[in-house]
Amino acid sequence: MMIAMGAMATRAAFAQSPSSEAMFERRRSEAKAQFEEGAELYQEGRYTDAVGAFLAAEALSPSPALSFNIARAYERLGDASSSLRWYRDYLRRSARATDRDLVVERVALLDAQLTHRGLQQVTFLSSPAGATVALDGAVAGPTPYTADLKLGEHRVVLNAPGYRERAFDLVLGADAPEDSYTALQRVTSADPSSARKSPAGRTTRAVSKPEPGTHFGITPYVVAGAGVALLGAAFGFELERRAQEAKAAAAPTQIAFRDEIGRMDASRTAARVLLGVGSVALASGVVLFLFNPRGEKPTPVAFGCGPRGCAVTVQGVL
């Protein structure tokens, strides 16, 4: 496999002010310079320095091409764990990559090396991102977080300010690297159980049934409304992806084609993330609504979207 030389530009989700647009372009320019430097270092066989340059570009402007290049450089250094992590990141970002089959083969080979050492790689993802992960009683780091864990059972706890703690058991076998996704439930003043931790479960997506006499107030409506808003945003990104795909097909040069492909990949990733999170939020809202005690007068809730975004309005007394 040749080192990827794709574009790294990502598109902002909303219109930017002149100052923020200038900042965005400056960051993209700096990322491009780091990327080109990393490519030259890679060609010279200076793989450690190449990793540093690629990681600097990734921090400024993430892209699938950078994930691939970082993985390739780490593989040249003999770092199976880091290489596996970034190849897996590349596959998440490039679901329809033309070299996907080849990368899957590399993932299998690197995974076999970890399994031979009695380890399995897990990436912890959450909504919202940045939740603190604790593994077997020790704080590990914020999501997304990747770790090589011993085969067997592990206790996982995720915490984020303003959200319920989630705890579950994760059993690792010698099968394949895993992604563990957790949708955290926001704590609201309408939730009478907000002062205590949620019970532990074996799955990150379970919603605990409330105790007799409790209710969730407007929470089901807010959660479901947020889910609808996220699904709408996902649809917007999908429309943008299709437009970028059409531009790529009509691109006059290879460079323009790669630029449009890079933007298309970013829009596709955003659409899929929003679709997943929005579906979870909508389903959670429906489940919470079903668990609400019957006979309560619902609080009037209105949901709408305008040029400045989406909002939920509530009337009544909690």
C-alpha cells in the first residue's frame, strides 16, 4: 500500500463569521504544511518524525487520509497497537474506501499479534464525547479512548458532568477489536432521581425502569425532540455529501477530485454519527414516555427549527 496523499479539509456544519472562516483557513493551511512534511519524512524513512507531523496535522484538521498515514508509519515502526488503532479509525471514517479490503487484512494481522499476547483492543465511544472512562476501578481517559485489555471480563464506568453515570461489564474474547458505544442520559431538574447514580447494567444502552410513583416530567419530550433535531441534521449532512459527490464526479483535476472526496467523507461521517446518536435519543425518549405514569397531564412542548438552529419550548409548571 502506498502512503495516502489525500486532502484533509473538513467542512464547518454551520455558516462561519469572517473571523472564524479566516481561522479555519489558517488551521487548514497549517495542517496541510504538517501533512506534506510528514509525507516527506515518511519517504525518507524517518517514521517517528513522520508520526509527529501527521499527528500535528490531525489535531488541526482530522481526515481519513491522516488516519491511514499515521497507521502506516506506526506499522513501519513495529508498533502493532498504535497501528491497529489508527487503521480502525480510518475504517470508521471511510466506510466506502476503495482500499477497505486491504486495510481490513492489515487489521486482522495486527489484531492477531495482540491476541497472541493475550490482549484485545477496545475503543470506547460515547455521546457526548469526552466522558471519563474508568476501567476496573482506575481512571483511564476521556472518550474516544482506545486500550489494549487482557482477555476476560472488565468493569467499565463512564462519567460526564450533567449526565448519569453508566457502568457495565465488558467480556473480551479472542475474536476481533471492539467498539463500545455508550449514550449517556442527561440529568435534568425534572428527573427526581437526578440526585443519585443510575444503577449498573450490562449494556450501555439500557434505560432503567423508574421506581413506583416516580416520573420523568418533560424529559421524554426533550430527549425525543433532541433526537428529531439530530436526525434532521443528519439528513442535512447527507444532502451535502451527495452534492459533494456530484462535484467530485465533475472535478476538472485530480487535486480538485481529492478535495471534494475529503469533504464528502467528512460529511458522510458527520451524517452517520448524527444518525446514530439521534436514533438512540429518539428511542430513549419513546421508552421514557412509556414508563411515565398514566393519568399525568402532559406538559405542553413545542419543537421547531429556524435559520439559527432548532429549539424546544416548554409551557407549564414542573
